[in-house]
Amino acid sequence: MSRYFTEDHEWIQVDGEVATVGITDYAQSQLGDIVFVETPEAGKTVSKGDDAAVVESVKAASDVYAPVAGTVIEGNAALADNPALVNEDPEGEGWFFKLTLADAGEVSSLMDEAAYKDFVSKL
Amino acid sequence: MRYLPLTQSDRQAMLATIGAKSVDDLFVDVPAAAQLDGPIHGLPLHASELAVERHMSALAKKNLAAGDVPFFLGAGAYRHHVPASVDHIIQRGEFLTAYTPYQPEIAQGTLQVMFEFQTQVARLLGCDVANASMYDGSTACWEAIVMARRVTKRGKAILSGGLHPHYVSVANTMAKFTGDQLVTSLPTFSPEPDTLDLINQIDDDTSCVVVQYPDILGRIEDMSALAEACRAKKALLIAVVTEPVALGAIKSPGEMGADIVVGEGQSIGVGLQFGGPYVGLFACSDKLVRQMPGRLCGETVDAEGKRGFVLTLSTREQHIRREKATSNICTSSVLCALAMSAHMTLLGEAGLRRLAEINHVAASAAADRLAEVDGVELVTDRFFNEFTLKLSKEARPVVRALADKGILAGVSLGRLYPGAAELQNGLIVAVTETTTEEDVETLASALEEALA
Amino acid sequence: MSNINQSGWRPTTPQAGEASGGTFTGNRALMLEEPLIFEIGSTETTGVDFGEAPSGKSRLGGLERSRTIGLPGLSEPEAVRHYTRLSRQNYAIDLGLFPLGSCTMKHNPRLNERMARLPGFADLHPLTPVDACQGAFEVIHQLAHWLVTLTGMHSVAMSPKAGAHGELCGVLAIRAALDAKGQQARKVLLVPESAHGTNPATAAFAGFSVEDIPATEAGRVNLEALKARLGPDVAGVMITNPNTCGLFEPDMREISEAVHAAGGFVYCDGANFNAIVGRVRPGDLGIDAMHINLHKTFSTPHGGGGPGSGPVVFSEALTPYAPLPFVEKQGEQFVLVEEETAGEHHASSFGRMVAFHGQMGMFTRALTYILSHGADGLRQVAEDSVLNANYILRSMEDVLDAPFAKSGPCMHEAIFSDKGLPEGFSTIDVAKGLIDEGFHPMTVYFPLVVHGAMLVEPTETESKATLDQFIGAFRSVAARARNGDPTVKTAPHHAPRRRLDETLAARKPVLVWKAPVRAEAAE
């Protein structure tokens, strides 16, 4: 199991064929209190970089991109009632959606945790 | 100049602080060629209050005000008595000269009014929620069609022939650019609206059906079957109300199953004003609220736990979503919404029901009286305060001739549908609590003369 | 993710402040709490007297509304008091300086109100036969003449209902003009990064795609970048001038020429026209369309968020495509050109945008204001508004970061940033601190190109004494924020409400009042 990061502040955790996607702790801290999350429907196919989800604070709305290509298995239903999960546990319970990877090799182009930390420290 | 507080010595002192020799130094970024060297030629110079008042009053006197003559015009704008306190309230400087409530701690007045307005409108239209107002009924109607497209992801809207022709025209204009497909038709001199035709046209591509209630000819009909037919095809039913006073007497569109109810709130509290500013109403069910355009006010608490109100769900709006916003609208019509809300508060349910009853009874009696005139046929048999007559000759010249005699007889269908030969004899007549029996008699005898 | 929260506004649940000394009523002397009408009114109460409805035939055909609507009523004294109490919880231009940048909160003359209420205007039906409303058409015609002359343009569409609606009108005319030339492929509108959010929203609503034009270090449109992007897919540009940083675009003529040479049109957002009215004519800068916010430059009241009014002036090239209806003078007669009469002469019009004729009530107010000022007074308006803004800029630049102050004077608004405020302090705190000082805050976190932006537009209707007091207060609050004074973080302390929990409002939206469930009902 390994975790990768994008320059657009998504994380993706790969577990065999299935990957889980969310936004990073840095991203949630930049947004402030999250008030609404729109997750994709199961069955939706996405290419790398497609708009896949929406996350909103009171004053900002951002599209969350698909870090890699794949087919959505499920969105995190818990976020509908409790979007605060994204603030409380962004890289755990506050995940956005799960997908099956179209190309398992695609994640290798992303950053690992150390590289992302370094990336954020320079922002 | 009475609106400019700076004195010449103030200006000199301020320029010194800035470090500029003259005000021209502050316009250095403007290319010299684009700068004017003095007041624009050919335009008058400043004038006293008295002089301006004279000028404007002279222009106002060239118009035939509704209150000065027997008056029967409606067709989307209605004359009702507005209590004196409504105008007093909207002229409170704290309402009149405030901006959009971006700083809620010092805008609770406007925000609470919005919240009360949203609740009143939702209840009046029979929906779960309403927004804090739109520009007017015609633009609210188009916004509802766009919203239905967003919700259903389909692009065909079916518009009833009973929808106000200006509203149809606005939708046609916009659809040309957005690629929405609109199915439109003209009204006919039938006592029944075109509900059955509409039901037959709904298909799997239909995003919504738009009906007006009461419709442009004044007709009212139960829309439950239409709502059912829409639901069966997963299309939305949009109801348009241009005379909200009617909803003190007749069932609301929401009660009959409309998914989105929009309307023109002008007839309650706002006044005629030659067509604007008016106040667009927009209401829908809870589940559609995130697709709704326009401003919304919501309840919350402050840091001490006290109830307060804020603008909310603003991520739908243009200033945050930019090109992904639900609409480009960033102004509502809050002062007109205040006028409507205050008038509704003064009326209360009991007052609104009484007002509606008086309107209906007066209109019904007027319809009977006018139908007695030779050459006049009453087209509508079920209506609220507005009905359509079919005259024995073209109505438009009759309306003009009567206006010359100081009678505003109604709105001719020729004015609204200039190209439709079959409608040219139609005359829409509105009767409200401001219409007297004497007015009706005057109109009846004038029509008798004109049609003889 | 797409760019995360560029503005830097990071909302969090407000901190609890210190307990205030409570009173029995919750009132604080003249600061009176007011319940909702649903809590104090009843459906039986009315503040309007009617006679008995005469009995007569019902023609409602079985559609009678039988269920309770739920509309509470108040008697007249209760209603007047309700709304008067609510009004006192609002800040307003009548109370003091309201320096919201890009909003032009100037004094609203009361003569405007009186003129709009003349029965010949206020009690006039929009479908009155045209011979019986010549005075109304004359108002529209006179105002149109002023707007066209002040802007140096060719024509004006009066019907748009507000600024954003005017923008829509302008871009639709551009679309129609391009379509008429067979240039459907021009689908891109270029919009500067600093643009108001309505610009991209409007462009998208009209079916255009939007691309950003970068800004220069000096806060202006990057002319070279713009030129490089022009091409056969570009429909035009939407530029705000003076721009949202409060700066004049000195290259405006070059921009227009380049866009025209590349086959596009120039839309100008006229929100900031107040800075140049009577001194600069947009028509001389090569602009093809510009909306004018009558509620900004021409003093019609904002009313707590509308109604606005957004007439659009057009160049000769776009005039044929302008919307219906409009008023034309034929001999001594004013005629209404609408669908019926557009005929061959106006066959290219893109159509109708609103029912009736637009915001007549705002036209009477704006014309009243314009006649009051005259050509000389309007020029003075621009000069004093620019003078007032520069006075604030130069009086503040030593205590707040002013990102463009070095590049020269500003126009009618001065911009500052949150740079230099200590960790944990942001623009919002300075704004809330100003509330306690008795001022409405400036525009905050806009434009997005300046981090933690504070955009201050004093307008010309403020005296030097008021400006001096504001500057004193602004400096004091800025200094407290710089010094990390924690009481700034919990401001306002003296407003009708402390900071409000916007997160709660958005997470669990309560948009209409619902009767509380009564516990005793179970007994």
C-alpha cells in the first residue's frame, strides 16, 4: 500500500487495483471550514486531471481533479452529512472517492510523501 | 455644488498631502489625447433643486397616470393600493442607502427582512424555499428554465401559450445563445388553457414545462395532472405567477405539484413604475436548493450564541464560482422585496384573503357588466381578477381611442401579439380593489359607443 | 484541485467573546432586539382595513385556496415599529462613510426619490398606450442622450436590469455581431485575472469560454500577453477600466486597436466609471460596449442589494445588434421600437432581455441626479472621487502594504494588502475592527490578484473631516492588528451582532422560518 500526492493537493492511496482519493491536510487548512462536498457517482469514468469532485468552504469552491485515470467505485457518503470530516481527518475518514485504476503504472508520475512535503514547504 | 462637500481649500490641502500640484497629476495614466479639457460641450451645467423639479414635473405631467382615470391595465403589472407605511418603511435611510449585506454584523436589518421575505414567498407560492429575489418575473422565468436544464440535464423546454409574451420573448432571446430548445405557441380564445396539448408534448428530452397561473388571458386551471405527467417523464413543472394577489384566493402552484415556482412580485407593495424596478420571485423544493440561482439568506448564531442571519450558499454565485456559477446575477431586488414583504406583513393572511376576495368579486361583476355590451364576448369563464374579452372589431384602435378620452381600457392582444391576426379582437381587462363600479360603467358605455 | 482559495479568506467558526452584561429584554438602550414577524404576528391580524367584500359570483372553478397559507399579519403600529427597529441594525450611507471598493457608495440625493414618486412616473403602467406616456419616453430619451454623450459612444440599450445584466447584454451583442459575420468560431473571451467574478460568469452564461489574461507587476493588463493570445478563435476582451485595483489601464487604446485588428470586440466593465465621468469618454478609447451602473455612478440607491440598473452603451459597430425595446424620437413624437416595429431597420437586434422597458424608477432618479450636477458637476465628481481616494492612499501607505502605490496615483479607489500583518491576523480582522469604529469596512479579499485585498472607495460625497476621521480609525485598527492585539481578532464588540457563524449557516442551511416543535404538545 502506498500513498502519492499531486501538485494540486490531492492524495491517492493505492491498494491493489483500488485507489482512494482525498485532499491533503494543507489543502483543507487553506480552505478553512469545509461546508459542502460533492462526490462523483459510482460508475463514472475519469481521465487524469478531470474534475471529479467539488469542495466548498463558505468563501471558496474548488474542483478536485482525478489524480489518475479510472472508474469511480464509490463516493464517500459520510461527507454529505458531515463535510467537517475533511477538516478533522483529511487524509483518513475525510476521503472523497474510490476508483479502480485504468493504468496501475500511472501513479508513478506522482510525488511521494517526502516530495510533497518538500513541495508544500516551498509554497 | 450641493452634493460635493470638499471646499477649494480642502482640495489644496489634500493635494499637498498627496504631493500633487493639481488634480490633473492624478490622471497621469490617462493618455492626454483621451482627456477632455473641460465640461462636455452641448450639455447643460448644474442646476438647482427647484429647476430640476420643474423639469421633471413637466415630463411627469405628460403621462396619463393610472390613478387619474378609469384604469383596467394588467398583463403582468397590476395596480393595487399600497399602504402609506410601506413607502415610509422603504424610505428609511438605513434600508434605502445600505449595500448588499456583506458585513452581517451591521446588516441584520436587511438580512432579517430577506429571511422573512423568503419564508413569506415560499409559503405564498407553496414551496419549501424561496430566494431573496431576482430582477423581475421575466428574468426569473428564464433562470428557472436554465435551472431545469441543470437539474435534468435535458435541453428542451415546453412553454405554454398562456405564458406572458414578453417572458416568452426573453426566453427566446436567451435560448438563441445558449442552444436550449424551446417549444412555444400562441394562446387561443378558448376558455381552457392548453394543458392537454402540453401533456401530449412531454417526452424523454423535455427538461421542463412552463405554465402561467393565472395565465396571460386570465385563465386559471388545476395543474395537478400536468405535474403528474411531468413527473412520469422526469421533467420539471415550472409555474409562473405574475399576479401574486391571486394566491390569496386560489391554490398555490406548489400545492398542485409545481417543482419550481417563479413570479413577479410587483403587484404586492411595489407599484407600477412603468415596468421597473420590480421583484422576481423564485421558489423550489428543498432538494433543488443548490441548483437555485440568486442570493439566499440563512439563519445562524453569532459568537455569543445569539440568533443572526447571513448570506449563505454563496459558492453557487458568480463571485466565487466565476464561470461555473449557477447564474451571472449578482444583484437582487432587495428594496422591492422589502416593499413586498412589508405589504404582506401589513395584510397578513386575513388581509390578503380579503383583498383577493374583493378583487375577484369586483372582476367577476365587471366581466358580467362588460359582457352585456353589444359586440363584447367574455372569453374566460374561470379567472381571478383579469379576464379576456373578444370584441366585434380590432381591439387596439379601440384602446387608443379610449385612451384619448381618458379611459385606460385594458391591454389589447394586438399590442402583445402584433403578428397574430386571429387574436386582434382580444382585450385583456384587469379589475382590482382600486377599480370602482363607476369606472366599470364608464368603460361599458365607452365600449358600447366604440363598438356601435 | 483547482486553485485553492486564492483570496486568502479562510473562514472558521468565530471565537466566543467575553460575556456581555445582560439585560432582561436583551435590548441595549437604543439597540433594540426584534423578533421575526412569524413570532409576533398572527394570521388573523391585519394592518389594512377593507370594506366587506360584496357577495358575488365565484369564477374560481373549484381552485379555492382552502389550506392555511401561514402569513402572519401585524397592525400598522406594530409593522412600522418592526421595520424601524430592523432598519436600525443596518449600516447605511446615510449614517456614515461606506467605502466599499468597486461599489461606489455615494450619497443618494432625496430629490431623486421625490421625482421618482411623481404619479406621472410611479403610477404609470408599462403598457399604457404610447401617446399617453410620452413623458416617460422623453425621460428615457433624455437620459440616453446624456449617457451616450458622456461616454462618447454611438447608442445605448436602456433595458438591462443591473450591472451583470448589462454585461450579458454587451456580450450577447458581441456574439450576435460575430454570428452575423459568420464568425461562429470565435468563442473565447479574454478576461483579466483581476476581473470581477461576474465577467467570467456572464461570458459563460452567454456560451463563451473564458481565458485569463495575466496582469503586470504594476497591476495592469499585460499587453504583450494579450496580443500574443489574439487569434481567429478570440471573440474579444472584457476589461474593467479603471480596473479593479483602482488603476487606469494606460494601454487601453492599444488594447482596443490590437483586439479590433484581430477581429474581436472590446467590452468594458463600467463599474468604475465614477472615476472618469466627465473627464474621459470611453468611446475615445476604442471600446465597443460598456455597461453603466446607474446605482453606482449616478446615485440611485442600492437598497440593501438592488434594484440596480445597467444601461449599455455601444459603438457604431455593435449598435445594430442592440436589444429591444428602445425609444426613438421621430419628429416630435417618441416611439417605442419593439418586436413589432423593429422591422427592417433594426432586423439585427438580438432580441428582448426583459419584460417592459427596464428600470424606469431608476431612470427618473438618475436623470434627476445628472441634471442636478450638469456637465460641470459630473466632471467635478470624477476629480473629487479620485482626490479622496489618493488622499487615503497616501495617508495609509506607511501602515499598510499598498502594492501599487509606487507605480503612481490611483483612480477612485485605493488598494491595500494583508502583507505585514502578523501570523493569525488577516484582512477580515481589520475590517471587523473598523465596524467598532463606526465605519463600514472596505471591500475585502477582492480583487483576487492581491492577497488579502482591502479595496477602499470613499467617493466624492465625503468631506475632508470625515476622511480624516476614517484615516485615523483605519490607522489605529491597522496598528492594533500589526501589534497582534487579540481584541481585533474578536471584533466587532459593539455591533448589533458579534461575528456570525457562516460555517454553520452553510453546513445546515435554514432558509425559511419553521415553527418550533412545542414540548408541551405532548402533555
